[in-house]
Amino acid sequence: MTSSPLDTDQTSPIRAGVLGYGLSGRVFHAPFLAANPDYSLDVIVTGNAERAAAAQAAYPNVQVLGTAEELFARDELDLVVIGTPPETHVPLAHAALDAGLAVVIDKPFSTTSQEGWELVNRAASLGLPITVFQNRRWDGDFLTLQALLAEGALGEVHRFESRFESFKPGPARSWKAQATPAAGGGILFDLGAHLIDQAVQLFGPVADLDGAVSADVRTRRSDAAADDDSFVSLQHASGVSSQLWMSKFAAQVGPRYRVLGSTSAYVKWGLDGQEDAIQAGARPEDADFGVEPESSWGRLGVDGATVAVPTRRGSYSAFYAVLADALLRGGELPVDPADAIRTIELIERIHASTR
């Protein structure tokens, strides 16, 4: 399945509601909707009184509701963004489609690939747009690596190493503490959904061969219900080998990217700064938002002869800009949900093989 231009009579502004005001709604969705004039952020839903107060303080003109049912009962919205725990994604998306709304779902798109395909097929039958928020496609370092590959700056790439690592060995917080893999819990569904998506975007589909996918999936917290320290190896049909690390137990983290080619290598340390900037009070419309300091730039070359490569400006705002173009002007959706479901198929394959 591939995305195609939409037939739409949608007008601006796109009236949007956000379901959930935890990290997802508060950091990744509400600020970017509010900053884009093609959208009107009209509703935020949270059943948590403290979060409701924070949402109202941050967005005084937004109506804060306590339940999803209240949002779906309204008839003046165009788009709903689902930023709730993974096991709620599919039922809430079906309810949104019942209400005639366009849908954005946070990753993971669904907890099973079967439910994901059923949801996409239903949206298509209703003629309603549905997409998934794979925001890491707009990390500055990922955009930089894409550009280097397009230029042939590394020659023929044979190995791709990618990491999301941190050191947070204490008890897990919020719903993540007890979410099982069946409920979309664990670091493989969480950060792995980004790492796998990036690898496939850069180097193409995984080879249809025995042994093309292998993994080491570990649960290190004694109170955790799912994996929190995992490694995945992918063999792409293109010949590239991807090694992907995701961990909350890395007391010393490895490089964000280490990409080895026939003529050069690219090594990048540190994470894209957009999430931390929003957490610290920055706004997407700030003049320097998404700009990485020179001290964090990656290096290209061969040992003894490397040069710093300016990191391209990160832009999670681009997801919503592309979505607005799709809804208002019939452009392509920012992310084909089929991509996300194929990632879930790989995660299912990994869990089945390591269970």
C-alpha cells in the first residue's frame, strides 16, 4: 500500500483535538498544532486534573475535556490526534472514524499488525485520512544523514549503527511500568518503532531471508512487564546491515549514528534537541528552534582526516505542515501508515522469536 493524493474539500483552519496530555500531547502535538496557522487547536482531552490545569494554562482558548466520548460527540472538529497509551490507539481511531474525523496516531500505530491493517482498510473505505506520527523522520541528524547518503558522501554503505540509549535504571513511570508487549509496552515498541522505521527509510526493506532479523530482547527492571534493554539486527535487501540499540541501562551511551561506507564514515553523538527544547519552554516558532550547536555536529571522513558536518535543522513542525497540505490541498500524507504496520510486523516477528 502506498499513500496517494487525497480528495478533500477541507478548509483552513483545520479544527483539531488532541487526545491525551502526557508527554505525547504536551510536547509533541499541542505545541506544533498551536504554532501552525493552518490549524486551530480547539480541544484537549485528559482525565488527569493536574494535566488538565496545565493544558488550560498553556492554551487558555482551548476547551479541556475529561473524556474521549465528549470530544467525539462534538460536530465541529476535523482532525483528532491520538497520543494515549498504545492499546487504546485502535479503538479510539475507530471511534474517530465513526465521527468522520481525519486521524493522527502516535507510534506504535497499533499493538498488532492485523488490527493496524484493518484500521487502515476501514479508513480507506470511508475516504478518511489516517497517518502516524513518526516524528523522528524530522530529527536534524536523520535529515543530515539522508542528505549525505543522497550525495554519495560515504560511498557504498555496508553497516548502519543507530542508538537511543540512556541511563534510567529506576522504576518505570506512568502506564509504561506495567504495559506488556501485548499492550504495546516495552522499549522495542517505543523507541524501536523509530529506529526500525529510520533504518528502513534509509536502506530499504528487510531481506526476505532466514536470519535477516535477529534480536536480543531483555527485561532488566525486576518490576517491568516488558523489555527495557534490547538490540535488533536487520539485513536489508539492499545489502546494508543495520544494528539498532535501545536501552534505559546504558551508563555510557554509544554514538547516535555510526555509518560505515566504502570511502568514508559518519559518526554522530547526542540526540536531536527538539523534545528537550519544548520541555524547557521553547516554542516551535522560535527563531533558533531545531538548530543544533556546532559542538554537537557529527563528523565525516576517515580516522585522522574527518570534518564536522553541520546538522540540518530539525523540524517536527514539518509533519504538521505536510499534513495540512494533504488535508487542504490534496497532497501526500506525511507518513504512510503501511510503513508503521510493517515495522510492527517486524516487532511481532522479533517478540515471537525471543519469547
